[in-house]
Amino acid sequence: MSGTLYIVATPIGNLSDMTPRAAETFEAVDFIAAEDTRVTLKLLNHLGVKKPMVSYYEHNAAVRGDEILARVEAGESCALCSDAGMPAISDPGELLVRDAHRRGIRVVPVPAASAAVTALAVSGLPTGRFTFEGFLPVNRRARSERLAELETERRTMIFYEAPHKLRTTLDDLASAFGDGRALTVCRELTKLHEEIWPATVGEARARYADEPPRGECVLVVEGAPEPEPDECTLEQAAALARRYADEGLSPSAAAKRAAAGTPFSRSEIYRALLGGE
């Protein structure tokens, strides 16, 4: 009988955030697949757990993933973990999970902290709708194309960034969104020197032009403002509704659709539509 692949979240900084269930899972599985076995060994020593480990990271995922899943298919259970946070989020663990599903292997989440959601919750920016962008592409062309796609994104955006790349990323955000766009810089979340700083892109650029960035960062960026409605006359709105009606909509439905993005109500456009027939 096939074993189980557990996707186990680990603390993003503060070891006190380790959940009892995660610790119990590490204790119960046959082996652990870790992003960096040295980092995970420190965590296991903290928990007093001894368990065989194999490394699983970006550059060995193709080969090592098959080996891990073959062991699980043979009946062993495995806990996948990254150095911090939830595995498979902006992480090669997503490939292991995908292949496990394809092979009919049971996948069980053991959730806890995620840097992205943690930063969003304390950002002070809208949380109802958001998009997680992870790390921007390193390639300049690909990075420019990604940011161009996001110029009209109205949801709150979440980016990860390493300290040595922060200045360049802030410059790129300024080019795409403008210096006045609100953002919250979240550094060293849950750690001793944690900082949560609401600012603007321009303020962040000015600060880090003189101050060397330190610590892993999550950048939570305000979405684009709602576009201004196009100016149009009642006659133009009625003409648009007439076209919708010619395409098969009822006069009422055509008026409602034409009203979107205009200063006119459905009933005003409906009366103008009927009056012009």
C-alpha cells in the first residue's frame, strides 16, 4: 500500500510558532525531504526528533523527486518541508505535489505560518482580493514583461525579495507603478528584528538608497486605482444599448449592460433607448 506525502509548514522565523501537529508529523514519518538538511537538522534538534533526511531543492528536484515518490509508493511516509514557511509556495515542492497527485499518492497538508499571508494581514492594505507574485524573474526582459502585466492590477500584490536585490526591485516597482504607490515593507517577520513599515515606493527607495537593506523582505503593494469612467452622453449610451439589443439582449438587459462605466442609470438609458426606437 502506498504511503503518504505530508506537506509540513515550519516557522518563518520564531521557533515558538512550530505547531504541535507539525512536530508530531516529523516524529511519525519514515523520512523527511528538506530544502536544506542543515537548516532542518537544527529544527529537529530543537524538537528532539531524529529522522532520516534527503535533500530536495530546485537543482535536484527532477531526479530526487522521483526517488522520493518511489519510496512513498513502496509504503513509506514522507514529510516535505522548506527552510521556512509553507512548502510548495514559490518553491519546487509544487512539482513534488503535482507528481504525487498524478501517481495517486495521498497528499496531506500540515499548515502553519506563511510569510505572504502574514505580511498581508499586517500591511494595512486591502486584503479581500490579492495576488501572490513571489520573486520577480531575474531576467530583465522577463521582469519587465511581468511588471507590465501588473500595471493595471487592482488587487493588492505580494512580492518576495532578498535584501541584496531590494534596491533594484524598488526601482523597477517605481518604473511600473510610480513613486506614489503605497506599499508595506515587511522585514524579518516573526524574528528579533522584525519590522513592518507602511510607506510609498518612493519613500522606500529613498530610505534604502542610504541604508543597506537587511533581512528577507515581503513587499505588499497597493493595487492600481479604479479607472475613471469614460465620459459619454446619454445618446451615446443609448446607442450602445441599441447595439446590444440588436445582438439579442432584451431592452432592459441591454440598458443595464450599457450603463456599466457611465454616469447614467439603467432606467435612464432604457427610456432613451425606447424613445429612440
